[in-house]
Amino acid sequence: MKQLFDMDTRQIAVFQRNEITEHHIYKNLSSRVKGVRNRRILTQIADDELRHYEVWKRYTGKDIPPSRLRIWFFSLVSLLFGFTFAIKLMEAGEQKAHDAYGRMAGSMTEVNSIVSDEEEHEQALITLLDEDRLKYTGSIVLGLNDALVELTGALAGLTFALQNTKVVALTGMITGFAAALSMSSSEYLSTKAEPGTKSPYKAALYTGLAYFIAVTVLILPYLFLQNLYLCLALAFVGAFIIIALFNYYVSVAQGVSFRTRFLEMAALILIVAGISFGAGLVIRAAFGVSV
């Protein structure tokens, strides 16, 4: 017990604040998550966090309010990106606190119990985190990857072949719209032919929507700017931003490597765009196209 009292009181107060904040976050999530089992798990975790708060309160001797900003932030994240992403992001941010708990383990029974509870929470969340949208990550990857690889390559070729931002934008929009419909229908047929629990309609929707969003981001510079090379550069920047955001989401939600996935998709874009760039120059020179 002496070891605990020798600790910085402010650090104990941080632990106490984190526990009550997580209590409110898990409680909010439990009221919105689907499934009786999911709600029961999140409610139990929320109750455990409140009990941990009471443990720390015995040593600080005072009530500490939760972080309203963190509660608001993770509530918003869960609405936008799903509760799986929000919980995984929150747990990743709390790793330092858990490590600090681990260093205190053995000094007193209550701390050992908190560490044990946190480990049980992780195991419970592994069985819980199976959101509908995560089942269709493959469909989203298909839409994004095809749109980014194909359209960046097409834009590179069209930019040097046509030499006109508006014509490039128009051609890109027509190509992108047709390709989005084609990819959606292909994903629908592919998912329908495969045994499983995924809905062909949802798979097609996720693929088409991901494709359409990527196309919109890539073409926007050509609609508002006149400098061809600046437009192409911004299209690539937009592509890399989309890749980074999506792979960050997947890496957090599914616990996979961000770096590997990001570099793989970025390399594909650069290779295809480079080939298309050369093809655009050759075609323009061969056919004498000048727009």
C-alpha cells in the first residue's frame, strides 16, 4: 500500500478520470449497439469501469468529473465510423494507462483486480466487434482500389493526351460513373454466387459508393482549376489521402498493419499511373491528338 501512496496523486486522479470517462462512453455505446448480447457485454464493461473509478476514489478522496470532450468525441466517432472503430481507437489510446496498472500489479489486491478486468474486457471485445460494415471491407477495398488505380491511371493518360482540364473532367466522370455501375453489378453477382451471410445488395452498394467517392475526389481539381499538371498532382494527393484514411480505419478496426496495406495500394497507383502517363504521350504523338 505504501507503494501506491508514494505515487504521484495527480497520476491516480488521471486513472480515476479515465475510468469514469470510459464508463460513460461504454454506457452510451451500449444504448445504441444492436443485439442483446452486445449490449450486455458493453453494459458489463461500463459497470466495471465505474467500479474501478470507485477504487481510485478511495485514494484521492474526491469525486472527479469525466472528460466531456472525450465522451463527445468517441460518441461522434462511433456514429460516423461505427462502434468497433471507436472502441478500438479508445483502447489503443488507453494502453499507457494499462501499462501503468501493470507496473502496480502485486502491490495490492484492487489493482490486480483492475488489471484482470481490463484483460477480460479485451477478450470480450474481440468476440463482440463484428459490425455489419466490417463484413463488407472487401467490397469497399474493391471499389476504392479499382477506382484509385484505374482512374488515376486514366487521368494521367488523359491529361497528357487531351491537354484540357474540362475535357479530362468530363471524360473522367463518364468513365468513372460507368465503371462504378459495372463494379457494383459485378460485386452483386460475385457475392450472390458465394455461400455466406453477406447481402449481395449491400456488397454492391458499398463497392459502388466507395468507387463513386474516389472518382469524385480525383476529378474535383479538374473542375475548378486550369493548370493540368497541378490538377494531376492534386488528384494523386487526393488518392493518397483516401488510401491513408481507409487503411488507418482498417488497421485500427481489424488490428492489421497500416504501413503494409498503404504502401501496397500506393505502389499500384504509381505503377499504373506511370504506364498510363507513357501511353498517353505515345498515343498523343502517334495520332497527333490536340484538343
